[in-house]
Amino acid sequence: MRALALAFFLLFGVGLAQKPQVVIGTGGVGGVYFYYGTALAEILSKSGVAQAQAIQSGGSIENLLLLRDRTDPNRNLYYCGTALPDAALMAFLGEERFQGRPSPVRILFTMYPNYFHVVTTEESGIRVLQDLKGKRVSTEVPGGIIEYEARVLMSAAVPGFDPRTYFGKWERVRVAESAQMLSEGTLDAFFWSGGLPTGSILELAGSLARKGKRLFLVPLPAQSTPVQVLMRRFPGVVDTGVIPKAVYNTRYDTPTLTFWNVFVCPASLPDEVAYAMVKVVFENLPLLHAAVAPARDTTLENAVRSRAGRVPYHEGAVRYFREKGVWR
């Protein structure tokens, strides 16, 4: 019996000990990233592909920094995460916060589109970006990609823009806190990029309606200077789209910017692990779709839509998509 137990340990115990540890960086509670990443971690762990754990983070840029700085193949530890495509491109090229130290980022699959939100109320009188002058405004977490995008847009709309002097009060808080502050009347507007619907904003719309108020999303028309500037900054990565009025019960459809989110990992993730992770996710899409509404756009066809960009896909993922006939 002891010999049998030893043989079992050698065959299976070592394999378990060598199971990769995958930490998934997400975003703040109230945003889609957090719930999407949590659902992915549960799928990966229950399948036995990896010991996966989702963690709350500051979003795209922090996730890409963790991927670069915390991954340790010698410990079988890999930091993956959800990311906006412009942040992934900056990391790959070694720009902005990645200056001089590019992140060895690889795409496992494209997830779903983010829509840029400039959230306020009809009663605020804010109708264009320039109306934010003197207002109490949040640009999301310090150093995050949403704050970066907000600065690019505002700088294109307002020459010499400085949030410290242009805004009446400059906040830098997560979407859930921003939504609560706006509902309570201590914030006038906030910037956000997320899937449709974003839970915190959906709750905000309901809260405002109960008070006899209505949510308003500042339009960002395709031909406007701020939109064109951001699209030129990230060619082929940023697109335009519309937030339908039915999503948050706004009075009008809202033209805005769209970004297809990507799920990323380090280049050092072994090919066989990357292949197994992608395989188990796409074999369990009904679970993912049921867990997170925007995940309905995570499909085999959409998974490879970022392949024309400059950030490469992981070879393990490419192998799976070739087998399924969607990588051509």
C-alpha cells in the first residue's frame, strides 16, 4: 500500500505542485473588469488548468505593470489581466509609464468593447467637454488609462488644459465611488470607460430616476477634434460607436469612442498553458456570458479581432484559434 501511495504521489502530486499560479488583474468593484476577471478565474480554477485568482486593481496600466514586474516563471507564477488596447500598446512599445521598460505582453483573446462615458445629469447643464470648467469632476484612478484618455480628450478640447485649475474640484476615484458621489450631489461629472452596461452607472441611473432626475452622457461625435486626436494617437486601436439610449434610460443615443478590451498574459507563459487556458475559457462561454452581461461579445470570431494590431497574440492562443478555424 505504501508503494502504491508513493506511486500515486509521484504521478499526480508532483503534477499538482507544478500547476501554474495565474493571478488575474482586473479593476475596481463596480466595473466590468472586476466581475469578468473573477468569472475567468473561477473557470480556470474549476477546470484544473491553473490555480487562478482574480485581484482588484487600478485597471489596465496597473495590470500591465504587474504582468511585467511580478511574473516569476521560476516560481510558476504568471500575472495576466484585463486591459484596454491602447494601454497594451503603450506597454508593448515602452511608452508613457512603461518608458524604457516595455512590458512583455501577449494577447490571449479579445474580450468585448469598452465605451467611453462622460457621465453627468441633465440638470448639471454639462453638454460638451468645455462645460466641465469649474465643475467637480473625477478622472478615475491616478495614473490609469482612463485618466490618460480623459487628459488627451480635454487637452484637445481646451488648449492649455490643466485639471488642477480647469476643474472646480478634481477627484480621482473609482467608478463606484464616482457614481455614488454624483448621486449624492457631491460630484458633477466623471470619466469612465467600460462595457455596456456598467453596473455602477446602471445603478446610478436608477438612483437618479427615483429622485426625479435623469442621467446624461456627454456626446463625443466621431468628427470632433478630441475624438480625432485620440484616434490618431492610437491608430487602428480606437474606434467610434454609440451608447444606445435604452442602456441607461438616457434621452438620446450617445456617440462616443469604443475600444476592444484584450485579455493579456506575459510572453513567458508556457505555450501549453496558454493553449489550455484559452481552450477551457471558450469551452465554457455560457458560464462566462451568464456571469457578466458584456461578455456576450466574447466569441470565437471576436477573440481574434485584434490580430491586425501591433501587440502580438501568444503562440499558445494562436494554436487554439487555428484549430477552431478562426485564425486565418
